Amino acid sequence: MLREMNKSSLFFEYYRQWVDVYKRGAIREATMSKYLMTQKWVEKLAPDLKISELTRTMYQQLLNDYAQYHERQTTLDFHHQLKGAVLDAVDEGLIERDPTRKAIIKGKTPGIKKIKYLNQFELHMLIAGLDIKDEPNWDWFILLVAKTGMRFSEALAITPADFDFSRQTLSISKTWDYKGEGGFMPTKNHSSVRKIQIDWQIVVKFSELVKGLPEDKPIFVGESKIYNSTVNNVLARHCQACGISVISIHGLRHTHASLLLFAGVSIASVARRLGHASMTTTQKTYLHIIQELENKDVDLVMRTLSGL
């Protein structure tokens, strides 16, 4: 399809075909949706831009226009998603020189994003209010996420075989394609494949729950399609009934990490438990919590020195 393109073709049409040829089927659906969104923005911002007109100035103007509506990191992602297609157009002779060279990334000043999480007392209230039945339900799911910090798709993919009750570990090696047609999928990244320790309460409860369940079948997936909003609504009702802050399932993951950090667990250990690709991700996500801990450390240092 790309061979039909020439220098007078519209850039957004070239990019759309490039995504279809090189990306469709080769990347995860979530990533694919980002490329498709980039294509829509190119069509919106530069509907009449021809491939031959894509000079450094025009490309920079496209980035600048996009940056008016987005933060710098989002603009950087936009640039990276475009760059592959542009460089291929250069290789094919549709563009004479690389217009992405020395591109300057701008963007709106990011707002202060304070993640939502529960404190230890609120989490205790939530867990105490869960309706744990003899068969799997969303309350069991909420309990597992709260105790492990797993991502939503990871928790959906958990099977009885993933538990090693004698060693008190849980293996996380796959996700569930709840946004698509269902079925197991790879984890978000290589670091997401991990074994995490589980406490004795989870061992006792889940060892009873999974008795008789198929070893290789997801515990929480039935015949009907699963929506993130369904589980969030169940969690929200529990939060309201307990009179605590309403959070999402992803907020439970934040709660798990936050409580570990406040308890003095190292950033490296929290990063491994969450399946983050690097400690940098953990530090960025929980920056305000880390800053609070640093302030406490300063107070501790001063009290210690004053007592000498």
C-alpha cells in the first residue's frame, strides 16, 4: 500500500497506511490505540500537509500545535510515534532530509497529580467490610489486589496454579485481555514477570477458595465480558459504605505501594513487587510520598543530633 504513495500524497494518509502495514498485529492493542490517536491528531492539525512539504520547520510547527493541547511528555510520545514513519518516508525518497532532526519538544506545564490512595486505617476498614463468600466474587478480587498491588489485567489472569502456598508466593506471568476478545496475553514488560510474597491470611483464604477450581483457568473470569468499571463500581460502593475515600482498583495498587513505602520498605523492593521496569518509574509515581518520608527523615536526623 505504501508503494502507491508519492511526494504529493497527504502526510496523514501516508502515516495511516504506515501504521496499518508496520504496527497492526505487531504491537499490543493498547499501544496500537495510541498510534491511531496520533494519526487522528495529525489529520486534525495538518489535514492538507503533503509529504513533500514536511520540512524541519513544518514538522516543528506540527509538534508546536500539538503541544498547545498536551503536556511535554505526551508531546514527546507523539514525536516518537511519528518519527518511525517519517524516517521510512526519507528512506523511500518521499522526503529529502530527516525533518525530525533536532526537533524541540514543548508542552503545557503538567498539573500537580496527586494519586488517590487509602491510609492504613481506611484499608483495614475496607477489607473488614468485604463480603468474602465460598465462591470467587469481586470482593475476593479486591482483597487480592489490595494485598499484592497487582495491575487489574494481571489479577484477572491469576489461576490456581499461580499460587505456591507452601512457599507463600504468587507468580505473575501473564495478563488478561479484558479490553479485547479475552484470553491470556503477555505482561506489560519483562520486569512485570515476577514472583511476590503473599501473607499467611491470603494463603489460608485462597488455598480454600481454589480447591476444586481448574488449575489453568482464571479464577475471576467467567463467561461474560469483564469491564474495569464494573469492579470499580463494586469497590466504590464498599468505600461509601465504610465512609472512606472512594478510590479505583488502580488506586488499590497505589495504596499497596504507599503503605509499603511508609512502612520503610525500600524503593527497589517496591518497584520489583509492582513490576515496574525501573525504580525511576516508582520514584516518579510516588514522588510526593517519598518527599514526605524525606521530611520525616530530616526530623529524625535533627532529633537524633540534638540528643547527642
